[in-house]
Amino acid sequence: MTGSTLKCWIIFLSAALTFQTLAAQDSTELNSGWICHRKNETRENGEQISKPGNRLTGWLRATVPGTVLTTLLQNKLVPDPFFGMNNEKIPDIYTTGREYYTYWFVKDFDARYASGNDLVWLHFRGVNYGCDIYLNGHRLNEQTHYGMFLRQTYNITPFLSINGHNRLAVLVYPPDPIGNPNGGQGGDGTVARNVAHQYVAGWDWIQPIRDRNTGIWDKVTLERTKQVDLQNPHVITLVPGKRYPGQNQEPAVVRSSAELNNPSSGIVTGTLQMEMAGIIVQKEVSLQPHVVTEVSLPDLQLPRPKLWWPNGYGEQYLYD
């Protein structure tokens, strides 16, 4: 691409949105210390399994984020499917039935009891395919959650243990329908009828994944906030016109919004603000009880923006 044909490029920007009544929102990933066990080999229910101090014997060390098959492989209970014809030796869920790959995942963790306006949230970025969630003997979701790519958030403040020792238990169900591999190319195609990967039943570039990627495949995090939870900040950068490297840049526009969750029983007021390059835009907000409100901030006019150029055309700037 020559300089005469270079079109405008989008600025790569990152911006922090804050709510002035809040302290920093601290987040911790629960990515180690998990154990798991097949459901049909477990006699206890979720309330019992999730009670701290309830001894669980014979459980496997689990990989989270990961899948049932990942855990079985790391515990050397199945052969490496990437070596030779080993994948043929792993039982396929179409033959075994869904119960074979339906597993409990359990994690003990320490989290101090929330006091005052503190809130503690539990976030799941992805579970395949369905799950029931328990914490300290309480079920968190009234109905089974379904959807590989649908995120989940729970306010666990009322269920935290006073002594700080907590146990999370997640019962994970495989996709339904599970699909017959049937030689690849998506198998019989039925696995695509839910919101999951069609290719897990096999394709021309991959063998069937025997558990259909069943498991807690994305991050699980704990987040501590004050009385308002700032969620899903969204930043859009508008760079109009043609832009060329090595020149003084005309202003750009940064458009931002965020979702504010007020789980309390009272109205909360405050100021939502974003700061970038020393420039602040803000908006006074009044949040109704038990409501998630999307708030859009005024446009931020950024003079002389530092653009992120393609390799060879200029530097790659970052904004805080």
C-alpha cells in the first residue's frame, strides 16, 4: 500500500471508566486447585458437595479453564489423542451417553466476608454446555444455565462464609444434542442445533472431540466492588478522514459507555467518568434499585491523537 492510497486507520485505545462512589474493583481468577468427579459416581447432591469441610475423596485434579477430556488427559486416564490413532481409543459421548461426561467441578477458596457496602461477584466467561452452580450449600442459579458462549454473573455476597473459607461446586452437562461423528464434516450436523462448536463432531481438519468440549472452558473470576458494579465498559474510536504517518493529526473522537448494576434496595447517585490523555468526561448518574443501567458519556475530543499504524508505516502507540 502506498502513501497515496493509505486510508484512515482506527486508533487503538484503552480507557478506564470509573464510578466516583467506588473504590477499585478487585478481580481474582480461580484458575487452580480445582477437583472433579463424574456425576453418576457421586452420591451427594450439590448442597452437600458445596459445603466447606465436607471431605471429598477419590476426586481428580481438574484443569480450569479446560474440559473433562483435558482433565482426563492430564491425569493419564486417556491416551494422547494427538498421537497416532489414540483418538480412536477414547470413548465417544455418542456411544457412552451424556452421563459419562457429566462432571462435578469443585473449588475451595478464601474470600473475606463482605461488610458495609462491599459486594462480591462470581463471573463465568464460558461453560459448555449447561451448568448448575452451588456455593457453601446454596444453589446460585434457580434454573440450569445453557449456552457455551453466554456469560454468567452472580452476586454471592449473602452466601460467603463468615470465616472466609468457601466452596464452589459446578455441575457441568455436555451439549444436547451431542451429534454422531459419522466420519467427520460435522457428523450428522445435530450438534450445531445448540450454541456450541459444530466442528467438535469432526471435520476435514480435525478428529471428533470425544467429550464435545464439555467443561468450564473459560475463566472463572471473583470480583469485589462497592455498592455499584461497573460492567462491560465499551469504547469506540472515531478517526474521520484520511490519515498519513508523520503528520500532525486532526482531532479524533472517543465515545464510551458502561453498564452500572445497582443490586441494592436503595437509589444510588454518583458520577461516571472516563479519563484519557489527561482529559476527563463525566456524567451525573442516579441508579434505581435492582436495575442494570447503560450510561453513555459525552464524547471525548482527543486533539492530536497518537495513532496505531500498521507495521512499517509508523509507531504503535498505546493509551491508558
